[in-house]
Amino acid sequence: MVAELVPLKDLHKMDPVFGQVSFDDHEQIVFCNDKDTGLKAIIGIHNRVLGPALGGTRMWNYTNEWEALNDVLRLSRGMTFKSAVAGLNLGGGKAVIIGDAKTQKTPELMRKFGEFVHSLSGKYITAEDVGMQTEDMDTVHEVTPYVTGISESKGGSGNPSPVTAYGVYMGMKASAKYKYGSDSLAGKKVLVQGIGNVGVTLVDYLVKEGAIVTIADISESRLQEVAAKYGVQIFTGTDLYSADVDIYAPCALGATINDDSVYKIKASIVAGAANNQLADENKHGKILQERGILYAPDFLINAGGIINVYAEIEKYDKAESLRRTENIYNTTLEIFDYAVKHNITTHAAALTFAQNRINQRKKEMQK
Ligand code: NAD
């Protein structure tokens, strides 16, 4: 992630929009303001070659507007590649709402945001992200059809997290197959960092398969709850990254593979749900490769959620969502092969797969 190279405090020194380090030929950036509801949002449309730009809305108490802009640019670009590599006919988009989701989010604000989404006539389709719940998407749906992730009772696909977890599990099994010659995770020591919506379902799959699971989280109550339910160990050491495990599954925050952690990791596989795990995708991807650690690209194996919401557009059922998500296993293996063949990192290989699909579609459109 290029943006990490520029300290957030220095972002304002760059040109306001097109000069931002995370700007990557985005098609359109929309600034939304409404005095009455206090809405301040930015919608980023990165690329629509494969289809409408779909991506979640994040509500976050950003330190300043530069940080919010940087986030929407970076996240919308990520969505382009995530959907492309997952084989979906979707482009990349994302929205950020500046504010505290706990105290500033109101139905009026969400409806106003929905009106801005609607004004783009379907170029951008929104969904849930950090700070959003399924009910918020239901509120947005009152004013626009360009929203996914609405409640199952209202005809939507519901909570995408369990499907995301299934895809991560598939990506992890493919990684084990590649690294150890068998995709069985039985007896493998797996550290799951972050046992939220996705992490906990991943723990469930792992425990059922007989993996030896250790969990880490900043929430002590959550740790106790999950440890008691699944009989897994809680990480108690001082340095999580040097834990003696086979597989490290980042399922909390991004950028956990950084200058500090990258040389400490003892695991031989990194496979998790968090977005943007590599603080610097080129540098840290390369170091993992040199250290013989197999990295399952985040945007490849965490695509179950977007596959699940895409069902609302393509009108397929849960079984089909799971079938498509299961295919992450095969794609992951293909990408590992491609990386070895071309002597590039697995992250670069996944990006190449995604870019090739976009280029191919562009060519077809020009015919
Ligand atoms: P969540 O908010 O439900 O869970 C995150 C968990 O991480 C929480 O339990 C939190 O306490 C914990 N956490 C936060 N900071 C931590 C830290 N420093 N160390 C350890 N634990 C920490 O989120 P989620 O929906 O489970 O998503 C997890 C990750 O996967 C996020 O990065 C998200 O962007 C990504 N992701 C989620 C989906 C999805 O469908 N939910 C899809 C794609 C990617």
C-alpha cells in the first residue's frame, strides 16, 4: 500500500486530490456535504471497466479530511482488484463518512448519504463496511436501489462475514496444499489475530478440522467468550509475530506486516481476512517471499463477502455464493503457480491476474 510511505501528517503537503499518493487514475471522486444532518462523506469510484463500482461505506472518526480522502482512494482501488480477481463483473468503489459511528450516525444522515449514492445513478453501489450495520443499509435502501448487503428479510444477502470467513478458510487450505503438500489443517498451529465477525467463524472451521488454534484480540471479554466456546488457547506472549505457529491469520487490522513485524514472523503461511495486510505491498511482499513465507493475498482470499453481496445484483442464492467462494481455493493455487513461474510475489501475481482481466475487457469493449 503506497500510502503508508507518506506519514499521514504530511498528506496535506501534497496536491489536494490528483496529487495524493493513493490517487491511481480514479474515475470520479464525489464530496458530499449536508449541513442539516452533519453528513460529510467522500465517494471514490476507481474503475468501472468490469461493471458498476461496488464497495462498502466506512464511517470513521478520521483525524482530518486528508486521512479520509487517502482512505477512500486506497480502499476503492483495492475493490477494483478484489472483484476482478474474484471473477465478478464489478468495478471498484468505496465511500467514507467522516464521523463517529457510535454517536453521529442517524437514520437521517444515512438517508441523506443514500440520496448522494442515488445521484450517481448506479455508477457506485454501496454496501456495509466498518462502522455500518445491515440496518444502515436497509435505511439507505429506503432512498436508493443502489445498495447491497440489506437484510435477508428484505430480500438481501444479509451479513457477509461468514462467507468471507469461508473464503479465507479455502485460501488457507490452498496455501497448506502448496506449502505442505496436503490441504489438511489438522494438527497445524494457527494464530488468529482478531476474533470479530470473520475471525470467529474462521476459528469454527479450523477447530472442526482439528487445527490447534490460538486467538488474540484487544477485547478481553471477546477472548474469554470465544476461548470458552471453542476450547482454543488465548495468546499470552509478549510478541504475537514471533509466536511459534505454522499459520498466521491476520483478521483484525491492516498493515500488520510491516518493518517491525516482517522479520519476526515464524509462521510459514500468512492467510487472513484483514484488508491491506502488507504495509508496503512491494517491499513487505518481497521480504516474505525471500524468507520463504507463503503469503495468500488478502484481497484474493477475503473476497467471499463481495461474492455474497454480488448475489443481490446477479440474483443467485446462498448455495451459489458458497460455491463461488469455494473456488477461491483453485484461484489461490493458480496464483501461487503463476508467482513461481514468473518469479514475482504472490501479491503481484494476484494483481496481474486482476489487471489482465480488466485489460481484456477493455480490449473487447474497444472492438
Ligand atoms: P470486526 O470489527 O467484527 O472484528 C475485528 C476484531 O479485531 C475485533 O474483535 C477487534 O476487537 C479486534 N481487534 C482490533 N484491533 C486489534 C488488534 N490490534 N489486535 C488484535 N485484535 C484487534 O471485523 P470483521 O468484520 O471480523 O473483519 C475483520 C477484518 O477483515 C477487517 O480488517 C475487515 O476489513 C476485513 N474484511 C472483512 C470482511 C467482512 O465480510 N466482514 C470482508 C473483507 C475483509
